[in-house]
Amino acid sequence: MKLLIPKPKETLIATARRIGYVLQHSNPGEQAFTRDLVRGGYPRFHLYVKERDANNWVFNLHLDQKKPVYEGQTAHSGEYDGSVIEEEAMRMWAILKP
């Protein structure tokens, strides 16, 4: 699920912390964050963030159900829509709305 989020005055990492996410990795133009739902890391929400323009970020949210099966692979059981994703999006929006 993609969300257009207005940039607050704080940094992206501070914003992510405020909504309960931690930095997983950072690439030029995109940063990835996670929020574990249980101990052990899975299931977890996975959030990719790109800058859309000077005033907005694009949050790309999905739910990783389990760890990738084969080492070095990125394939996993992920959910990209549905009620769980919608609830998480609403939770984030309630915290971040201007």
C-alpha cells in the first residue's frame, strides 16, 4: 500500500521512530524501516520510503509474514493490502497527520 505523507520538520528517521519503526537499511533515494509485531522479527511491517518532492514522502507499506526461506533471497510471504495493512496505515496517519 502506498501512502503520500507530508514531510514534517523532523528527519525521516525521527519520523519513523515516532510511528514505531526502526531503520533496516538505507540506499540512495530509498530507506527501509521495520516494525516487529512479535518477538523474533516475524511477522513485521516493512516500510520503504522515497522522497516524492520537497514537501512529501511516499511510504510503501507491506507485511512480511515470515523470513525468506533461502539465504540471499528476498522472496517472502508478504501482504500488500487488506485490513491489517489498512489499519496500520490509519495508525500511522493518525500520528503523522499535519
